[in-house]
Amino acid sequence: MIRILNCVAAFALLGVAACSGPTPEPPLAGARIGGPFTLTDQDGKPRQESDFAGKWRIVYFGYTFCPDICPTDMLKLGQAVKLLDQSDPRISAKLATIFISVDPERDTPAVLKEFVGQFHPRFTGLTGSLDAINKVAKDYAVAFRKEPAGTSYLIGHTQIAYLMDADGKPITSLPLEKDAQAIADEVKSWVR
């Protein structure tokens, strides 16, 4: 009788496993997004893409003088990571959130430090020469350009936050049009 129950239990478990199906392929699987870079962080230290090896990465391009979209997106990303800090610290500990400036003229390390520090203490802000920023933006399929605005300028740029796996491969773009909980849920659905 016990043998029969064990067999029934084993078949039931196999059925559940078969119904769950394989893990879906990431939306950005195989995309040529990302790559090596050397930039300067908010503490003035050189940082390379390889410094983040082993960490899942949220990568966002923007600029600190942005009047609306960038701070709103960064606020959502910060809130999402804080939600993960509380609900699933194991996943949160695997994340590195990286803000890459598309305005190296104004976004000095000190400016970046103040900016990223407003959103989460673990966020990293990166800047570099215009050539270095152009290269990394191209590698991440991000476009940007300076647009005159009175006596100053704005930067028009691609609005996207990539989730990259621990090997630096692109997984998906995060739903910035939604709230922090939706972003946290999307991260949790992929980070292992």
C-alpha cells in the first residue's frame, strides 16, 4: 500500500512539474545590448563593466539636470529596490542599479553622488568623457542629443531601464510606465 501511495505521489509531482513548463526565454535574449566600459563613478573612481560581474544589473541612462522624466524614473527604481529590500532581501542583494549620465559636461562625480544618493544608498552613478559615453550608449542601444533650451540645454535620450543578468546579458526592459511594485515584480520574475 505504501509503495502504491509513493508511486501516486511521484506521478503527481511529475504532473505538476510538467504543467509548469520551461522558464520562458527572456524578451531580450540574444540582443546585442551591453558590453565592456570604463567610466568614473560618483566617488571619482574608475569603474568597469566587469566590476559588476556576478550582480544582476538595472542599467538606466539619463542626466541629473533632467527636469522631469529621469528623476521620476529613478524614484520608481529606488522605490522598487526598497520594496525588494523589504520583501525579498536575497534578490535585492543580487542587484546593482547603475545610472549612466548622458550629460558628462554637467554631471561630475560630485553631482552624480548627490543625485543617486537621493534614490537609494546602493545606486551607482557613472560618467565619463563624451567619447566614452557615446560608446557605452551605442553598446546599450541608447540614443541621446543636446537640445538648446533658452540659455541652457536639455538632453533628449532614450528612456529605458534594462535588466541585465549576472553575466551582463540583457534580459528585459523594466516597465517604467508602471509603478514601483510592478518594477519590483518584474525584477523578481527574472532574478535567480
